[in-house]
Amino acid sequence: MTNCTRVPEFILQGFSVIPEVQTFSVAIFLFIYMFSLLGNISIIIAVTLDSHLHTPMYFFLMHLSFIDLCSTSTTLPRVLFAALAGSGVISLPACAAQLFVFIFCGATECFLLTSMAYDRYLAIYQPLTYGATMTQEFCCALVGVAWVNGLLFSSFHTANIFTLSFCDPTVEHFFCDIPPLLRLSCTDPHKHETVGFIVSGCVIMSCFVLTVLSYIRIITTVAHMKSTQGRQKAFSTCSSHLITVVLFYGTGSSAYMRPANGYSSLQGRLAAIFYSILTPTLNPIIYSMRNKDMKAALRKLYICGP
């Protein structure tokens, strides 16, 4: 990758340029980060220790929690420390690394959510052959594909952004993200933006379409069930994942499906708070509140002990 950058470092503005808002934001997001750590780590430990959760659905959920943990830890600790230290300076390599890890987490989560939708599709549409299909080896292969594709996707976007030439070091954001970095380019970033949009569109839309097709089959199958109890059970196993999918695609599209010349720093920060902080924090709550097995495992973990 050719480095034609004219600035040796960037300056992250943080959550706000207003000192009072910045201080208040630090207190709020420190609490949110600690809550996110507790929630996602609890999911990972509960799935690992409870033998009742050693199924494909919870195997994918454990990896999803790990990715969410990495995602929030990539952005929040640095911005919180920078706000407390009074300096938002970040070196070029650190900025590139932050962008790489964050995009990797987002892309991997996209593929994991697709695998989870396929898992629910098989469990409801083909229950008799589900056990023979969703073997441990197959589940590991799906997770491996998600991680490898996430690495490739992230490598492309990091290279695509950091082959640009930057003249302005001030990033109007609280972490190194694609839209605010595109605005700092000295040259016209249209070609880089277009290529990135096409690649992202192909990958994300492919995952989204596969997820939608899985749920169309799931809804059709559930609608033909004669047992009310069976329909409720099927819906309960899918509702948590469906809420997570809506949050993931809804918040992510609001930030990345708009041109860089229409980017607003305030809107960008607000959208980033939802897709990079709140969504990974809410995922453990969603899966805990709507899942009896997970609630029982967490109760056992914190009340009765392992």
C-alpha cells in the first residue's frame, strides 16, 4: 500500500467540541462500555460453562458476543482516555489499525448474523435433518468463513482509504471511520468512495438477501404450523436474532449508505453511537431477556455459581 499521506497524525474531536457535553458524554459512555463488557463477557462465559447451551445457536451467539466486545473496545477506550487526557491525537498507523479492526468486527458480525439466520432456517424448516447438517465441524467452518471474509473486507477498505492523500488532520468524529476520513482527502475521493460503495453493497446486500430469504421460509413454515405452542416456540427462537438483524442493518445503513459530500459531523456521530456502541451493548440484553435457557444460565452463573 502506497503511503501518500501528508499528515503524520490525526486529531479526533471526540463526542463533541463543547467541553461540557464532552465531559457528560464521557461519564455516560464509560458506564455504557462497562455494561457492554459485563453483558458480552457474561454471554461468552455462560455459553462456555453451561452444557445446555452447547448447541449451534449459542455457539454463533458466543462468537457474536466476542465480536461485539472487540468492536466496542476498539473505539470507546481510546476516546474516553483522550477526553480525560485532553488530547485526541492519534497516529496514522493507530488510526489505520482502528479502522481495520472496527470494519473487521462489523463485517464479521454481518456474516455471523447470516449464519445464525441459516441455522434458524434449518432448525424450523428441516428439523429432522438439522442435527446431521449443523455439526460442530460445519458450525466451525461457517464461523471461519465469517472471520476470513471479515479480514478480506476490512483489508480492502483500509487500503482503499489510506491510499488517499490527507491534508487536514482534524477528524470530526470520535474514532477513525470511513465517512469522516473521506472528507479529509486533498484529492477527489469519488473513485475510492465509489469502489468502496460497490464492494460493500455487493457483500452486505448478499448477506442481507440470504437473511431475508431464510426468514421468508421461516415465516412460511411457522404460518403452516397447526400447534399454537409450536408457533410460539419457533417465534421465540427467532425473535432475538431478528431484532438484532434489524438493529444492525438499520443503524449501519444510516451511516454508510450516504455519499461523503452529504456527510454531517453531528449526524455521523449520532449514527455511530447507535451502530458502534448501543447495538453491541443491547445484543446481550436482547438475547437474555427473550431466551429462557440463556436467562437460566446467567442466573446460575451469578447466583448459584458455576
